[in-house]
Amino acid sequence: MNQSRRYTFQDLLEVMEKLRKECPWDREQTHESLKKYLIEEAYEVLDAIDSGKDEKLKEELGDLFLQPVFHSQIAKERRAFDINDVIDALVKKLIERHPHVFGDAKPEEVLKNWEKKKTESRESILEGIPKHLPALMRSQKLQDRASRVGFDFERIDQVFEKIEEEISELKDSLDKGEKENIEHEIGDILTAVVELARFVGVDAETALQKANDRFVRRFTFIEKEARKSGKTLESMSLEEMDTLWLRAKKELEGYEG
């Protein structure tokens, strides 16, 4: 193909079809084998957004866009559906969900009616929350749904009491050596912490991601300072590393605590 020309969506479909016929790796892929790539590409798009670089975002959006095209080609070969069926269903859904744009409905009525419609079509209010979401994100969405019918704490002190209760149960399991319960209790603690985040209006997934970023910055600081002093981390005591950790918090983020 001519690399100097500007390619179109139709070109993409033709390239994908050719790859499925002639590339050994592409030919052996299935919906199941591609699952991990769909998730990876989505997270790479998030990283590109955070980078603020348009070229990077354009590239990563292309990689993500490839996934529905790939899946649709596999489905087409199975005579299940093709990319045009996907687009048709999507456009119909968008029109249906925006009657205030494509019809006569009032904007304030749309969300209320949409939520009512979704609730009526479900056997459980928790239906529709993807199982493969990151655990913290899924936990917060599950709790948000349950709170809509009143399954929620009324005061923040009740949330703290719940966290303390779960920590106490974990300590009890550890003291008794009940290994089978330790994972269970840690899960309950994390759930309670997510409940606290939700109660105070913080997104738990975002909070932990930012904490992870802080950890990377601070630990990298420790590594650099160790090299400056001619030491390796393995040769340093925990006290020495903790001192550098506190310095990192102060020098990188101005945090005195």
C-alpha cells in the first residue's frame, strides 16, 4: 500500500481482513485471546491523556480503535455480525438515549426516564456493572447502585466504625491463625475504605492511582539519593531508607507529615 496517501476507514477494514488471512499471529486470535489487549490499550489511552501529548493520544486511540475492528472481523468470519452492524447498533442507541436532541423530550426528563428504564429491565439493581473493572472502581460503582435504594450509611462516623470493626476482625483472624479468613477480612477492609471514599465524594480508583504515582516518585528519589552516596538499597538500613522517604515527601511535594 502507498504509505504517502491518507488512509480511510475502509482501508483499515481491508487491511484487517488481509491480516486475518495472511498473518499467522492475527489468524490465530480469538475474542478470548484478545481480551487482555483490549484492557491494555484502554489503559495506554489513559496514560496518553495524562501525558497531554496529542500525537501520543492519536497513536493510542488508533491502537484502541483496532480492537473493535479486530473483534468485528472475527465475528464476520463466524457470520455473527460485522463492523457495520456494530456501528448501526451504536447509532441507534445514541439516538434512543438522547431524545432531547433527536426528539421532543426535555433534558431534565431524560436521565430520570433512562435510569427508570434500565432499572425496570434488570433483575438486580447491580446488573450491568462489568466484572472486569478494576476492583476499587467496581466496588465503588456497586456501592453507588446500592445506595440508590437506601442501602447506605447515614453518617461518616458509622463508616469509620465499620472500618475499625473490619480491622478488628482481621486482627482476630491473624491472632487465631485462620489463614482462610485473612483474605476475606482484607477484602472487607478495602470495601469499607471504598465506602469512606464514596461517602466523602472521592473516587477511590483515582485516589489509589495518585498514591501509586506518589510511591513511584518517592521511591525513585530514594534510589537516586542512594546512588549519589555510593550505596545500594540492599546495603541500606530501613531507617536510612525511611529518612530518604520523608525527605522525598518534603522536597517533591512539600508535605511535612
